[in-house]
Amino acid sequence: MTGLGNRAINPGLEWRAAVWRKVKRSLPYYALILIPLIILLVFKYYPMYGVTLAFKDYKVSQKIAGSPWTEPLFRHFTRFLTAPSAVRVITNTFTISLYSLLASFPIPILLAIGLNELRSNRLKKTVQLITYMPYFISTVVLVSMIIQFTDLSYGFVNQVIKAFGGQPVNFMGNKDYFRHIYVWTSVWQTTGYSAVVYLAALSGVDQELYDAAVVDGASKVKRILHIDLPSIAPTIIILFILNTGSILSVGFEKIYLMQNNTNLSVSEVISTYVYRMGLVNQNYSYSTAVGLFNAVVNCTMLLLCNAIARRVSDVGLW
């Protein structure tokens, strides 16, 4: 009986010993993972506790834990969605995001395909350098450049307009130009950087496919349509899903720096609205609710677009 009992217990002990041996062998890797995991927990997950502010009447003296819950619980959300400014803020955010997506998404693909077709390495590197450099310009410097170039009196753009006999245009003082300036300067700044991902995908295409297409007499346009685009289609879909998932997340810095009293009706977006209501007006609970609403909408869009992509093309984030 004793022998049988030992044989019955030994498999479990051997399994634990094998697991422990694997853990010991992998300790350096666990230690390597530990640092980013701690950073993720401290700076990403722990601050999520502050989301409870959206459901409380926050008082600084009582801190988050001591502040009372709102009655009803979703009062701040209802207040935002029924506010007169809510429609304007959401519409501005959605319009600018959609405009940016439609303008900025296809251009890096075209640039990457064009660079991939270049046979001169020197020319390819030169074009890459020229298109990639604007990405490293800080937002503050970029907005300063926009203001200087479009200045009504001595701006470069208005000087050119006057040279051709036109009248100077107050670009920053006319709300009709705000969205176009915001979107197309962003396209100029990010196109080169965004094209790098597609260039990396194109570099993995089998050269034999191109050789076979040339033998069959396929033109460059047909090679692009039937080899290049299908090869980078998964990358395009993944990036499109990610961009769509942030449809209501217009960057705060550039919008805020470009805002003024004349264009506020079209430039007030959710991020600047949250800043104004939260930090300027010190209405922390209400601004947290608005920010949480924004995050929920983005998450919903991400899940929806991923589900559609999986059904249509069998490619998705998960």
C-alpha cells in the first residue's frame, strides 16, 4: 500500500518540480518583463481608479474615496448629453476626426507604393528623408509655423497671394479654414512616418511574384493592383481599425494651440472641452464623465470595426 501511495503522489510532485525547473530557467525573462509590467500597472491601470469620479460629486477635501456618489448614478453623463454645447462639441470632434482619417489614411499607402517602385536607391532615400523629417517637428513649433506663414500682414502665404494680384486672407481668423489647415498640416507632418509601416510590409513581398508578372506582360499598374495592394491589405486593415477606434480622440495640443475666439465654434472638441471644464472650471467629476464617454465610444467603434473586418476579410486585431 505504501508503494502504491508513493506512486500515486509522485506524478504530482514530478509535475511541480518540472514546472519549477522551467520557471528557474526563465527567471531572467520574467525579470525583463517585470519592469514594463510594473510601469503599466502604476501609470496605466492604477490611474483608472480615477474613473469613479465620473459617478461622484467630487470634493477635494473628501478626496475620491470620501466623495458621495451621484444620484442618479449617470447624472454627469446625462448633463453632458443634454447640454446645448454637446452636439457642437461631438460634431466638431467627429467631423475633424473623419476628415483627418479620409485625408491622411490613403496618402501614406500611395507614397509607400511609389517609393517601392523607385529603382534609384539614392532618390528613394532622399524622398524618404524629406517626407520623414516633418514628423520630428514639435506641435508647438508646427503651430507657430502655421501662424507665421498665414499671417495677414507678412505671412509667406499671403505674400504669394498678393504677388499674384489677390487680396490677403485671414486664415487663422476665419473659421471656414480651420479644419482644412488642421488636417492638411497634419498630413504633411505624418505622411512620411506612416508610410514606413507599409514600406516594411512591401519589402516582404516575394520578388518572384514581380518577376512572374513581368514575364506575363503585366504593367506597373497591374503589378500594384494585383501584387502590392493584396500583399499589404492585412496591414491596411489593421491600421484602419486602429484609426477608426480613435475616431473621437482628436489630439489636444494642436487643436488647443490653434484655437482662438473666432474659430471656437468649429475648433472646440471633446479633449479641449474636458480641459476647459475640468482644469479651468475645476468641475472634475463632469469632465471625467465626458472623457469616459469619449473612451466608451472609441472602444465601441474599435470593437465594431474589428468585427466587420473579421467578417469581411478574416483579418482583425483579435
